[in-house]
Amino acid sequence: MSDIGNALTGGRNGNTSFRVVVLDIDGTIVGSDLVLSERLRSAVASAQAAGATVLIATGRILGSALGFSRELKTNGPLVCFQGAITADPITGDVVRHARMDASLAAEALDLLNGASGQLSMVLDNEIYVEERSEWAVGYAQRMDQALNVVDSLKVVSVGEPTLILSVDEPGPTGIRADHLTAHFGDRARITHSLPHFCEVASPDAGKLNALEIVLDGLGATPEEVVAFGDGVGDAEMLGWAGLGIAVGDAHPIARERADTLIAGPDADGVAQAVEELLNRNLLSG
């Protein structure tokens, strides 16, 4: 019996099939080359043909995430910005936006100002920094978004941003994420999606918050979800889904919350897993 077979035997899902497939992007369906394989495209198309809803849930900003959803031709709502925004997967029209309150954004900026690393903010799908750097320019190019250099992020933050991002070496970033989590409690959503990323967002953000709303609209239950992810920001949804699958070199927290572990994107692990679920007649509408 395969690892997925073992997970199904001892897992939480008591139903005969899954109706919703949730895919993280980085480290899950693409590696460092950011290329979606033909095998994955085919597996997604087959899952949707079987009646399943396939959707992306990522920390990427809307413009970047939209490119992946269009390439994969996913049929479910696009969840991005770590759950702060939910959008149409083809048009990009926003259907839910959990903005940061201006006072929360100002408080976060006060705590982060003066720290090492690069501080940036995303507002209305544009990236703002106080200092142009090689990283900031490269990040804006990778995300295919405008980069705005301003005198004060705090002044701009009155517009109620989507996300504040602190980028640093992994050690300081982890400490910073822990400090912010302890400071804000449930007043803000602190995520640590990559070892060098620390994100601050509205308490109404988070992949799981967004996915619960999406499921309500689909008339589905968590037990009918199979979710794939690899990062700290995926751990909560992996533990919540009927079948949570950690991918590749997943973070230990993601592995702990998942039901099983599969190969990474270089070996088409997600495509193989979707194919197996289809072969077992476990994906349907």
C-alpha cells in the first residue's frame, strides 16, 4: 500500500471521495525554476473533469498567483496573500479582501522600524519600500508588480495595506516572527512562510480563514478536502483538511500536521498523488 493509501486507511476522512483539492505554489507545485509540469497540468485537468474543485492557496501576491492559476486553469477561487485576498482565478476580480486596519499597520511598522533586513508593504497590489535595494527591485520583478519608494511607509499605511513583509536572514526572521506573535496575539496574523520571510496581516487573513469561507460557498466540508503544502503557513490547513499532504522538503511543522509526505515538485509528487486519488476514484464533485 502507498503512503497515500496508508494515510487514507488511518486518516480523518470518513467519506468515499474528496471534492476539493487545495494547492500551495512554492515548494509544492513548483520548484526553484517556477515551472508547472505538463504532468501536473494534466492531473489538474483530470481532477476537474472528474468533478473536483481545484484551487490555489498561496502566500504570493495577487498578480503573481494569478499567473499560476491561469496556467493551471484551476476552477476554484484563488486564495493569495496568505489568505488576505480571495479572487476569481481567471479575471483576478477580488471577492474578499481582509485589509489591515490603519492603526494595526502603524503599530506593526513601529515595531519593525530599525530592525535589520528589508521592510516592505503591499497596498492595492503595489509594493512600497522606504529604500530601494537589489532585493526589493528583484522581488517586485518576480511578483510582476510596481515598486514605489516612499519617505514613510507609516504615512502610506493609512490606506489600509494588505500585508507588511520583513525579509532578513532566517535566524533573526524566526525570532522576529515569535516576538510579533507574542506581542499581537490574535490582533494580527503573523506568518513565517519562508525561512527569511515574516508577514504581518489582518487577523482575518490566513489560508484557513479564507478556505473556510470558500468551502461554505461550495457547500463542502473540511473532510472533503485534500490539501498540499510545504511551509509553516500551510501547517494549519494540512491539519484541518480531510487529507493533508506535506510535499518535498517540507517544514517540520507542516510534516507534523500532515497525514503523509510525498516527493517534491522536481519529482512531480503532487501530480502523482492526484493521479493516485483519481485511480482510486477518490476525486469527484
